[in-house]
Amino acid sequence: MRSSGKGKQILVYIGLILWMVVNLFPVYWMFTFSLKNNEEIFGDNIVGLPKHWLWSNYTQALSTGHMGRYFLNSTIVAVATILITLAVALMATFGLTRMIWKQRKNLNRFFMLGLTIPIHASIVPVYVTLSRLHLLNTYWALIIPYSAFSLSMAILVCTGFMNEIPFELDEAACIDGCSIWGIFFRIIVPLMKPAVATVGIYTFLQCWNELMFANIFISKSALKTLPVGVQALSGQYTTDWGPIGAALVLATFPTLFIYIFLSKRIQESFTAGAVKG
């Protein structure tokens, strides 16, 4: 019996190792891709290590491709979008779940309608609105639409977490003389850390990788984001793919870093509410 149990455990480990290799292979391929020239990329050394490690591809991506500036622009847009989305979603969810007032269920349904609207189906009306407000070619041309389209999912996630927080905590805080804002900031927000991490990563991925809005609403080179900058590295007749690979590595690194940094919170978000005491 013990040998059969160990055999199953070994098979599980082998399966997990194979799954890890499958998931890490694209990262390995992208990194080696960024250190090769066109001859190796399109030759017989597609998967193997570079014969000549061209670290100059990164230098070219940062200097000629202006990836440093695009990286900064994407960071500004992403951070502002996350902060606005979290602030509005937490306050809206607090009002929808912890307060009793008329039409709150209808308002929640209205917010959920945003999940049914594809972000790219609204390009024309959003473009016209931003043009009339003279917001094109500004950071706000991306921050406002990104925040608006992330809000529905953020409220949905926060609602599930906030409903699991006992109302007795609110009542106890109110008896102790805590105000509505005190309950929100001292009781609710600290208990919403898994939801904040989930919404933060979801919102970050949405705006960090978005290309269509960034390509249409921003025409100034100094304000372009990373996806547009990577796209601009391809030439009209010939393309040096090594610097493009380097730019992709630079664009992917923050996503991996943030997920690793917040992985514990993400795991908590998947299990929160699974067991009720």
C-alpha cells in the first residue's frame, strides 16, 4: 500500500514538473529570442541558446526604441488607473453592500452591465467624447477609459469579498463611536487586502497590455505606452527582431514581478469564502 502511494506521489510530481516546464518555456524562449540576431531567429537555432549573446539588443531597445520613456508612460497610466479603480470600486461596493437604501440593487445591476460591453466596441464614442473634452494626447485619454472599463469587474470581485465580512464588526465599531468613514477605512479596507490584490493585478494586466486605445488616442511619441512602442520597432521593409524581443522582455518583467510579489494575496483571493466558520 505504501509503495502504491509513493508511486502516485511520484507521478503527481512528474506531472507538476512537466506542467511547470510547459508554462516556463515561453519565458525561456522569449529571453533567448531577445539575445539573438535575425540569422539565428530564422535559422536552425530557434529554441537553443544564442551562439552570440547580443546584450546590445537591450541597449538598442532602450536608446533607439525609447523603451525607457514608453515604460515610464505605461507605469504612470497603470498606477493611476489602479488607484482610481480601487478607490471607486471599494467605496461603491461599501455603499452597495453595507448600506440599505432604495435602488441599490438596480444600481448594482447597472454596474454589472459594464461586463457585457466589449472595450473595443466603444472606440468611436469614447474618441469623440475625449476629443470634445480636449483630452486626446494626454495621460487622461487612457486613464479614464481604462478605469471605467475595469470598474465593473472590480465591483464584482469586491462585492464577493465584502459580503463575507460580518456585519457585527460594523455594529461593534459604530457602538464604539466610529463614523461611516472610520468603519470603511479602519474595518473594511484592511480586511479587503486579497480583493485589492486581485483587482490590482487584473487592472494592471488590462491597461499594461492594451494596444488599441493607446494606438488611437495617443499620437505624440513622448506619451506612447509600451505596446505601441514595441509595435513601432518593426520596420516597413526590414525588421531587426532581436531588439523587439528585448523590448518584450522589458515589458513582461513587471507583470512577472508583481504576480510573484502578490502571489500570496492571489491565492488567498481564490480560497476566501470557501470555508465559513
